[in-house]
Amino acid sequence: MTPPTAGDRAQPTRVSVLFERRRRLLLALLVVVTIVVGSGLVFGSGGGFEVATFGVTSPEHQALESSSDRFDRETRPVSQVVIRSESTDTASKPVLLETLRLQQELRTDPTVNETLVESQPTVGVGNAVALASDPRMAFGDETDAETKYRTLEGRTDEQVEAALGVALRSDDLSPPGQPPVSALLPRGYEAGEHADAQLIVVVHDSEATDTELLAAQQAIESTTESHMEAFDVDSFVFSEQLVFDRSGQATAESMLLVGPLIVLVVVGLLALSYRDPLDVVLGCMGIGIVFVWLGGSMAWLGQSFNQLLIAVPCLLVGLGVDYALHVVMRYRESRSAHPEWPSEMAMAAGITGVVIALGTTTLTTATGFVVGVVSPIEILRVFGLAAAIGIGSSFVVFALFIPALRIEIETLLGRSERPAQPPATVGSLANIRRLLNAVGSVGIRQPLLIVGVAMLVATGGMMGVTAVETSTDRTEFLPEEGAAWMEPLPEALQPESAGVREHAQFLETTFEPSSDRQVEILIEGNVTADSVGPTLDGAHEQAADQPTTVRSPTDEPRIETPLTTIERVAAGNETVATLSNESDSTGDGVPDQNLTALFDAAYAADEAAASETIHRTDQGEYDAVRLTIVVDDTADAADVHADAESTAALVDSDPNLRATPTGEPVIEAVEQRAILETVLTTFVLALAVITVLLVGVFRLRHRSWVLGLVAIMPVLLAIAWLFGTLSLLSIPFNAETALIVAIAIGLGTDYTVHLTERFATERREHGRRRALHLAITETGGAVLASGLTTIAGFGLLMLTVIPSLQRFGFVTAVVTSYALLATLVVLPALLTLWDRHWR
């Protein structure tokens, strides 16, 4: 290296004096910050675990919440007990009798009973068959499980089969609001066939706490297993609290398995790069401090962790290793080049040489994630916040805290005067150095060819974007069964809480939905104006003609509006019928005046029926009505949403009203759209902001705005290659893959900025080939080590039992590999072209 000039010596000296004088104060301050922020893990209001959900912020979601608050609907928590077997007929008399015994014990179990509703808390096939076999019970008061057991016990197998046939054809043998018998047996089941599964529904009181529900559902699970162990059947319980509990356990078990492997990889790479125990320890300590700052900050902010946020530590491990390698590398280079300098001066010079690159990468990487706060998906906003906090923490810890601590420790150990270690990073190993030189030389010798091939592949990748679909499958966040390779693992590492995803899929594919797929149109405003009746009638007619609307066996559209409610109530109440006729001034059967009085009469006659479609405030005023439309189960969510929006638009044309479509299929379509919006917004916004930052930084540092564009180009190539990979492998965009664009931009710019900054700096003193050689072997070695750590960290997530984490780990490892490849192969070619034509 060229000997430093007087000016070169002066600047590090001034910085080193400042570093030396403030080092202990800085250390003390950062220790205090660590204690204060880390205390959030103990005293903060967040930090717990919750199952990741989409939680999209939209008018449709708000309308669903408002509708749920205003209109009567059953929202009691339930536990679904599934009994299944390939060999045993689960609808046979012995099994039905045992299910009645099971229900009787559940009702008497103190833990379970305190959470149950008072009236008809359990619903099963055995209950309905007993009622069907003795009509006297069906017409009497509620019959206990013991009576039903004795009744069914006295029936022959033929009588049980006949009663089952009656129960399947009747919807009156299940409690109100609970699924019919046909929904408790597999789809398309007919009496007399082999039933490989049946369903028991346990209804809990809405006042039961989450803790009470979890205890009750665990008791239901164990009780069911004990009752069914005499039969060749399998059983499981599926319920919200059990899902949350098992998902949290599975995540913890997964990290117990993957965490040590990640630590082993990190320590191994640090040892390979540093070959100094002190640097390895300090690197691991720095990563630990970053985790403390992240966890404490999230807890103080009241944010809980979920499966998706588990990926943030993997990101920070790679980034922390990257920062640490660059700082240590420059420190050792300074000590090797200037052995007369004291260690604090060498560290200050090293930090001075890399702090611009570190600051730029911190800013650009954090920006790539911060733009996630504009996403309508809540978990992506939280992820962006967590990643930004962690990235900022990594910069402070590895650019200030760990260097100051290292100098202090070296001084205490008397190592500050020893000769420096060789420059750090795997790039200093002979074989790796030859590999990096070989890879970089390809781009240097044939830059146009390399850039042309990269652009061609990227063009093909971008053509595959239109083939990538979106997915809002919530089962992706649930733990699945452990893979076969996990069986030999020690029992402590076996995932005991897996299989929830398979249970959810079995329920969905085996049994009919317990309720219809419905769209709601929430209508607010002056809902008693004279124009409202004709408007509602017009909306009814339009919805009836839409292809996604389901019709009854009599070919009537299954639509409920305030008008159909009044018509139904009027059929049994003369007062409502008279008022309805008087409110119709045109004789077309549609009330067009005096709606307040008509609604009052409907409430007086049948408040339960009226409150389903008409909302009355505590002050007796009417502020909202709703339309419900039963839609085809197989219809595409986007088509359903489009039909619902057209109906809402017709209602909106009435100046007295404002309408918002909502309901499960509408929410699904909104979530799919939100995912695409997140991908597009993240890409465009992050790219624009980061490009401006890079162009500005390199214009100020090296008088070239083109160099900023050169630094961002490999990132765009990596993203294009990723889109092509997603298309080829049929991997859809969903909540976690929508983050990949931010990760690609963040990590990609981190790699390219370091290499570009090093080349531009060395180019001031050396020729092009020498500058590229130093950039690729020294800084490129640190980039390679960082990239390999990130790839390994995310790749190990594929060993978990949570599909969303598996896919997230795979896709992130792929895009990191692409970013690394673009940086080490394509960027040297771009820098060569820049040096030839624009420098």
C-alpha cells in the first residue's frame, strides 16, 4: 500500500484523539442504554407470542368490525372434536354410544363445564341419531346425554342406520346456530356407508377467558383420547386457543432446534474469518446486544412476536457479521500498514475508512424495510419496524460499542502493542482469494458479455411476474408434522406441538363448512329516508342477477335485506303487515314512506329477526342496515368482490346512504390485493428512495452520480432473477414473500455499496485492475462471509415445522444468493464499464 501522506496521518490522529478521550464515556453510555432498553424484556407490555395474521387495514375490514358490533350474530367460541379412522366406521352404533359418554363426561368435568354454555353445550351425530330414533325426545325439552345414551343403546344397528338417515335429511335435530348433522360427517356421506370421520362441536360461553378456554380444550383433548383408545380411531381437537398455544410451542421448539445450528454456523464463520478468539467473542457479544436492544424496544412499544418476526434475528445475524467483518478488516489493515500507530488510532482510522459505507448501507437497508410501514398489512408494518430498529442497533453496536470495547480489552490484556493479525475475512484465505479473483476477473475481462447475460436472464425473470399468484392461506402460519429426518433426534428436540396445519386442512377438506359463504353490504346514513326502500329493492334485484349469488332449491336468490326481514315478520304479525301495506304508496310492494314506524313495528313483533338486518341504537334511532348475500363456495374471491362492489355502488347512488361491501370473501380479495400493493409499493418506494440516497452519496464522495446507479443495478438484477424463480417454482406471493423485495433491496445494497465504495476509494491511488483486486479480495471477502452467514441463517429456517418460515427461509436464501452473485460477478463488470466511460 502507498505510504500515507501527512494529511492522511493528521486526519486519523484527530479522530483517534477524540475516540481515545470519549471511549470510556461512550462505553458507559451504551451500557446504560443496553440496561434501560433491555429492561423492556421484563417490564415492557409487549414481547409475548401471537399467531401471525394478515390484519389488513381497509374500509372493508372496518365495515366488518362495525357490522359485527351492530348486528346480532353468534360469536361463541367452539371446540371441534374430530374422530377419524380408516378401518373403524365412526358412525357405527358403538362409536356413537361412546361419543355420548364422552359428551356426558365433558359436561361434568369441572374444568370444561365452567366454560360451557348452559343450553345444549355439545353437538354430535350421536345426539341427533338418538333424537331421530325417538320423536318424543325431539318434541320435548332438552334431553341430557345420559337419556340419549340409554335410548340409542336400546336400538338395533338397523334402527340406528335408519335414524341416521332421518337425521341427515333434517336440519331441526341440531341446536339453533349449530351445524346440521350433514356437516358433522364427511362431504357426501349417505347413511349405511363407511364413515371415516365424524365431528363433535363443543360450544363455550363467550364470557370464558382465554386461559379458561385453553385449559378446557386441553381437558377435552385428553378426555377424548381416553374414551377412544378402545377403538381403532384417531382423534384431535381444533380450537382457536389450542392453535395459538401449539403454534407458540412449535415456534419455540423450532428455534430450539435451529437456534444452536445458527449459532454454530455464525461462530464457525467468525472463527474462520477472524482466527482470533477475542474477535469471535466480541462478534457474538455484539449480536447478543443487538438482540437485547431489539427485544427490549419491541417490548417497550407493546409489540408481540410472531412466526414472521422470528426471521428478523436471522437477518440481523448476517448484517451484524457484515458490519463486524468490515470494521475488524479495516482495523487490521490500519495496524498492518502503520505498526507505529497505537491501537486506538488504528481503530479510529479503520472506522474512518468504513464508516461512510456502513452508514450508507445502514440507511439504505433500513429504508428497504421502513417502507413496509406503508403496507396495509399489519404484520408487514411491524416487521419493517422491527427490522429497522435492529439494523440501526447493529450500526451503533458494531461501529461504536464493540470497537470501543475491543480497545479497552486489548489495553487490559496488554495486546495493544502486539503486531496485528493478518487482515480479516475469508478473503484472506488462499483458496478463497483465488476463487474471488477468478470470479471477479470474469467481469473485468468480459464486462459487456457478463452484463448482457445478466440482463437477458433478468428480462426472462420479469416476464414471469404475471404468472406469480397471491395467496392468503392462513394455514401456512400453522405448524405442520415433523419431517421424517427429525425422528432420530433426541426427545428434547422432537417437535411435540406439530401437526396443527394438517388438522386444519383435514377439517376443511373433509367436512362441509358449518356456515354459508356470505357477502355483507353495510349501509349507513339516513336509513329511514323515503328513498331507502326502492334503493334496497334495486340492490336486491342486482345482486340476484349476479353469477356468484347462490339460489335456493326453489330458484330464489339467497339474499337477506331489511325488506325481506319485514316481509318475513309481516307473515306472522298483522300489525307489521298493515304498516307495510300503508308504507307502499305506489303499490309495487316496496315500502317508500314511514320506514321509522315500520322498523319500530318489526322490532316490537320480533326483535331477534329485525336486529339481524336493522340496527337500532340505545336511543331508539336507526343508523345502519345490512344486506347479506350467500355466494358460491367455489367462486373466485376477486369475482365476488367485484359483484359486491357493484351492488354497493348502486346503494351509494342514493344520496342518503353510504355502502361498504365486506364479509369473508371480500376480505380475502382485499388481502390478496394488499399483498400485490405491498410488493409494488415496497419495490417502487424503496428503490426510489435508495437510488436517490446512493446517487447523492456517491456524487458527494466520488463526484459521480452514475456510480450510485451502478451500485443499485445488481440489486435490480437479483430481484428480477427472484421473480423468475418464484414463477418457475410456483411459489405465490403472500404475507411473508411480500417482504422479500425489501430484504433483497436492503441486503443487496449493503453488499454493493461496500464493494463500490472500496473500489472508488482505491481507484484514487491505483489502476483499475489493482483497485478491483483489492475491492474483490478484501471487501469482497467480507461480503462473501456476510452473505454466506445470511444464507445459512435463513436456510436453516427450512428445518422448522412452520410452512411460512420454511418458505420464507428458502426464498430469502435464494435472493441473498442472487444478490451475492450479482455483487461479486456482475458488479465488477459494471464498475469496469463505469471506469472506462464515465469516471
